[in-house]
Amino acid sequence: MIRRMFSGLIMLVVMSFVTFLLFFNGAVDPVRFTCGKACTPTVLETNRKTLGFDDPVPVQYGKFVKGIFVGRNYPDDPELAKTSPETIARCDAPCLGYSPQQSATVTSVIGDKIPVSVSLAIAAFILWIVFGVLFGVIAALNKGKFLDKLLVGGSLLFFAFPTFWIGSFAYRFIAVRWELLPVPEYVSIADGGVGAWALGLFLPALTLALFYMAGYVRITRAYVLESMSEDYLRTAKAKGLQPRKILWKHTMRAALTPLVTIAGLDFAALLGGAIITESVFNYDGLGKLARDAATTWDLPITVGIVLLLATFVIIANIIVDVLYAVIDPRVKYV
């Protein structure tokens, strides 16, 4: 665990530097997008000093990393801060920068959107894991039968449809035309309770879950069938162990190991925001924020979301590595 946490820390440092270098390497002047139509040479120069873009890239990155741990002030130029103290904005740790377009720190903007994306990711994850693995096991136990063909064929059908089509269909027909469910709207648990929170998330979570579930049905089926062909499982059957015990104690533990890797990475990626689904259902989460930031060239927001998403993926990798030994004791780390 210590070795993997150390390697994850190194990856975080490298990832943050590469991301920062890609966006602030001088190919595009980020100051151009900080003042809209009011841009004049004087305003551009003031904004460049205020945000610290007049420093070399390594110096900017050093201040960026320092801000993550201790925070930083804007204007970034001490001389400018003395002459214009009213323009100072305090960005507390962990500071991911300041967005002039939002007139707010990146941390505060992202923090307002995280609950929506995290709620959607958790709801979708529960749906696709429970039903994806369940249907995959059922398909494997009924290999070659009608139920197996029905589940696999149905998963291929849902996998073929893009999420924007499934989401648009659910929103237009299930919620609006047929009124089977209320129009999806995010309601926090604090405001509406667990019931309203879950009901508001159901359709967008189901949209994501159907797409991911389609893949997990086929993957689970393949891994379960592969595990059932192992010699030690045939020995367990020969000893007269109950089929249910063989399935859950031996077959599933071997089959779940690769599934944990895929599930961990999918969940981590989804925490960064489901851009298409959030746009279809007008959910104000990280996905919608990432789309808006990309279209308006809000580089500080874009960098913050990229770093956050990459951090989720790296942490998920570490957790998955640790869970390997918990699920399958045969795993030995070298």
C-alpha cells in the first residue's frame, strides 16, 4: 500500500505539471479571455499581472502548487496589490486558480458542482454494478439457453444506442409526454430528503447505467464462464460442494478481480462529470461545467476539472490494487 501510494503521488505531480504545461505553455494567451469586449492593452497587462501570467511557466507552476497547500492571493504581483488593494481576491487552500469569467476561485466553482456529479455517479454506479453483475451471472449459468441469448442480445442493443439518444428518449417520453416520472431535477438530500434526491436522479442515472450495464453483463458472463472452467472448481464439484457455495465463494471471487479494475476506473471517470447526460437533463454538474468552460476558453476552470478527474482516476487505481488482495487471496504483490 505504501509503495502504491508513493507511486500515485509521483503520478499526481507529473500529471499536474503536464496538464499545466499543456494549457499555459504560451501557445494561447489566456489573458485574452479574461475581459471580454472590454479588453484593451492596459486591461490585458493589468490582468496578466493580477493572475500571474507574466511569470515564466515554471514559476507559474510553482505558485500553483504552493496555492494548493497554503492558498494564494490575487493580484499575484505584490506591487500591483499595493497600488490596487481592492482587487485582491483570497484563494484558500486547496487553491486551483482564479477564473475571471466566473469572478470566483476555481475551487469554489467546482465545489458547487461536485455534489451533483457525485450523486449522479453513485446512483448510476449502484444500478449498473448490481444489475450488470447479476444479469451477467444469470447469463453464464444459463449458457446457450434462451435467457442467456436474451440478456446478451439486450445488452448489445443498449450498448449500440448512444447515451444522448437514451437520455433524450427518457426525458421526452417517460417524463414529459407519458408523465410516468416527474421531470428530472436535482434536489439535495438536505433540501428534499433521500426520496426526492433519488427520484430526481433516477432517469439520468438510468441513462448512464443502461450504457455501462450493457458492457458489464457481457464482461461478467465471460469471466464467470472462464472461472467455472478452472480445475479447482471442477474439484470442488467432485467433492460434492453445493453449487451456490461454489458460485459465490470460489467462482465469483475469481471473476470479480478484473471487474473491480474496470468498475473503479469507470466510477472515477464518471465522478469528473457525465458531459452528455448532464447536458441532456440540464444538470448543473461538473460535466456541464467542463463543456461551458471549453466553449468559453475558461482555462483555469478547465485545468481544475482535468486535475480533479485525473486525481480521481489515480486514487481509484490505488484503491483497486488494495482490493485485489481482499477479493482474491491468491494475489501476491511483488
